Amino acid sequence: MKAQFLSKKKIKLVWEIAEKCYLYKDNLSISSSVENKIQIFNSSEGIIKKDEYFGEVEVFYSQAEIYIDIDKWEKNPLKVTYQGCNELGYCYPPVKKSLNLWPESKKIEINLP
């Protein structure tokens, strides 16, 4: 996962997904430790897949992109969680990362919690 500021209140997250792997749309979440107003927009279109573990789900292959609008954001980390599988039937455990944001300098630090 890579993150970048597009403006002082808008962030783009991008996942480059390995060949024969996919990322679950419904297992992707973003939250904050305080009540921030966060809006998430998917720019990538998912593909409906019959998954042996979760049934019919929407997944991303190759790349996933989302945009996050942050309104009234307090200086608290954003928590990003996502999960994927490969076509051979192995599901990866959920990945949890913390994003520390500095809008003034357009700097983002990505950490494992």
C-alpha cells in the first residue's frame, strides 16, 4: 500500500496487487480513534468472484485505488485494514496499518500498529 496527499484534505491510497492475487473490497476499512469525518471513494472497479471462503464477493486484481476526503480531521492516525487471497486458495491474514498524517507538509508515515 502506498499513500499520498492530493491536497490538504484529500489522500490517495494505492495497492499494487501481485499476479494471481486479489484484495477483498469488503475487507478494506479505514477508521480513526476519534470521531473524524472521513469519506472514502473507490476509483477502482471490483470484479465479482465466487470465493471458496466468503462466497460471492467483490475483489480487486492488479491494482486498487481509493480516495479519502478528510473533513474536520483531528491529528490522530487513520487505521487502515485490508485482506486478500491468492488464486491457489491461500488467504492472507488481515493487514493493519496506521497512517500518521501531516497535511501542512503533505507527509504520510505508514506504520504497523
